[in-house]
Amino acid sequence: MSSRSYDIAVIGAGVIGAAIAAQLSRYAVRVVWFEAAHDVAEGASKANSAIACTGFDMAPGSLESDLILQTNPQWENICRALDVPLRRIGALSLAFDDGDSDSLRNLLNQAREAGIEAELIAGDALRREARTAAPSAIEALHVPREGIIDPIRLTVGLAKLAVLNGVELRCSTPVTGFRHHPSGAISHVVTPTGATAVGAVVNAAGVNADLITDAAVAEPFTMWPRKGQFLLLDRAVGHLVPKIMCTAPTPHTRGIYAVPTTNRTVLVGPTAVDGDDRGDKTTDGDTLDAVWARAERLLPEGVERRHVTKTFSGLRPASDRTYRIEVSAKVPNLVHAAGIRSTGVSAAPGVASYVADLIGAEVMELPVKSSVRESIPVIPRLAEIDTDVAATAFTARPGAAPDEHPIVVCACEHVTAAEIAAECRGPVPATSLDGVRKRTRATAGRCQGAYCSVGVSFILSAATGDQPGEVRHGEPGSHWETPVR
């Protein structure tokens, strides 16, 4: 049994759990944070559409809509504090026939009701905004404040802020059960390493949130994985897609998207297929063929399937009720933050504030700390610095260690050894090749690590103490080894 007790335990280190941990770190309470995986952002937070949405396509008055509307004006300040890329490039929801146009008029009325800037455009105005993309579109709803964001850097940034403000993060530590007081309140969180005394628990376990509520003997609810498959297009054609492009929604689907990323590539997808295997992140050719066929009308001529550099899938947490953010009716010190579906990134800061308010009002007092960090240290990133600035910022220092040198390790993504080393030794350090990729994009470019994995593994080995050939690719047991020739 852990000798130390905590006021609050947070379960789950996706973007919702990270936002909650960062928010709670502002209060004078002891917070422990459990994550089953070896790193933060291992679930839906690393495999989503990377949109910071305004909420224009949400029904006004829902909790989901309210939290997105609350969050959206804050993004510039949040991303500046957390060193997260954000660009408000706007979105075009496109009509290709009269039925689509009717859907756009409903969206326009919905956006105006929520106070979101939006307009219907056609003809020359549409072609100015879309350029050569979606050449057969006849009309579009233009939402200029829709944004793109790096959801992984956001999750990692929130996690860093939480840890720097005193939250204790325990990765590779799945929650397996709970102990209770006679009153029914949770007294301890049980993991394979023992039991930890806590005063309250926040269930932010994503697709596994129902397993947590069952283990806590709280109200039952059902979660299941909703798989979304994506194709990633090379940045060589990224400039041809100027805005978030999507088909008009139907009663059955929000449609297919072509989303420019903050890294100048383009995401195409996703699908939305419910399943029952919470670990199935496979892709299949037939589905990807169907996604591409549907996406082609969003893309300009010249963008072809050969420009795809990667395919992947993510599992969104579907549920029998969305946005279940409440204190348990059966366990008085358990707070659910569950069923937060595809808009989790867009609502995360709002969800975190809402959860903190719930805890303060119904569970325990949350005294504000006298002093907290408001931002994280900025790591210079060659790919994000102007050439003239880079010439000075990345000049080699006499006597610098090899992993502190500005030498470029990942040519595709312009990532230096110094940047990789900094992320291997930071407050939430990368401990695997995948962890480095998530923080720096090294190994994530056009060659998918074919040329830079060796260099990355050597820098990672210096931080972890593992031999380069024993460096983990991701979860324990997934070793990357240099091939023998």
C-alpha cells in the first residue's frame, strides 16, 4: 500500500485527463494521475482529425456545445502557454447538389443561433476560398474561425504543465479496482503496484470509462470503440488544400474531411464504424479505398493516391450517452468525465473547468494555490523557426554533447538532436520511439523513420539507459532493433 495519500486521483491521460490534471494543478490539493499505457496521448488523442472547432455544427444548448463555445475563444492563449501550433484557417462545408444545400442552410441557422461567424458562399467567392479544391462544389458554408491544432502536442503540453505544478503522473499503471469506505465513497485506488489512498476520483478513462465505473461499483453505462480510419497526404500537396474541407452532414454521418495539419500535411477521413475490440487499431484496404473515393471530390486535381504517406486508425469513445460529466449518483466522491466523443480536443479545457467546478461544489473544497506556473518551457524547433532566426538559434555551442547539437536527425521533419534530447529529459519525457515521434515528429515524415530511426534510438538510449537496439518502439515489449546485414 502506498505510504502517501492524495486528495484527488485522475484516471486516464488522454487530452481530457490531461486537461483535468492541468486544471486541478492550480489548486492546493495533492493529485495523482494514473495511465495504463506507457505514455500520455496513447488513445484517441493521437489519432483524430486535429480540429479546434467552433461548434458551428453542434446543436446549441447542449453541454457539448456550451463547453466548445466556452473553450474556443481561449485557444490562442492556451496554445501560446503550452507551445502548441494553432492556425485558424477556416472551414468549408461543401454542397454538391440541392440536397446538400438544404443541409447547409440548416447549419447556417444553427451557427448564427450560437453566435458563430458563418456565411454561405458560391461562385467566385467559393473559388477564392477553396482555390482549386472541390472543383465540383456548387456552394459552401464558410466558417472562418475554425482552427487546426496539434492534438498530441496539446495533450503533452497539458501533461507537462500538470507535472510542473506538482501532479504525480504514473504511466504504465492501470487501475484495477477500488476500496471503499463504509459510506460507499472510494478510499483507495488499486493498481498492480498497490493501493493508494485518495479523497476523490475523476474517471477520464476514455473508451474504458465503463470499466472504471464498474470497478467502482457505481452506475453502469456502456462504452465501445468507434473506429475511424485515416489517410495522411504528403506535405508536397498540402498547400493545395487551403482550408478544412468537408462534405455536408447527413442524418447518418458528419461526412468525410480533408484537413490541413499544422505540419502542412493533409488528413483524409475518418470513417465511423462501431466495434467491440478496444484494442483493434488495424486498417483495411477496402475501407481506405472507400474513404479515398468519397474524399476525391474534396481534393483538387493533381492530388493522387500516390501522395499518401501513411494510413492509420483511431478509436473514439462512443457511449450510450455523450458528455457524461457529473458526480456519480452512487459513489459520492467519483466524478465521471466520460462519453466525450470526437469533439474531445475542441472541448477539453472547458471540460476541465467544468469538472473542477463540480468537485469544488459537490465533493471537496479546492483552495487556489498562491503561485502556479502558467506555461511550459519552450523547446526551439527548427521546423517552426524562420531561416534567419534558425541560423543563430541552432549554431553549435563549443563543448556541446552530441545529443545537444543542432545537427538534423530527421531530415523529413527537420528535427534536431537537441530537440529530441530535450523531449527525452523533460517533465513528461519520451521513453520510446513513438514517444519521440509524438513530441517532435521525428520518424513521422515521408520516409516513416527509414532514415532517422537509428539516430533517434541512440539519443533515446542515452536518456533511458537502454542499449540502442533495445529501445522500445511503444509499449513495453515492442523493441526496435537494428537489422543484421
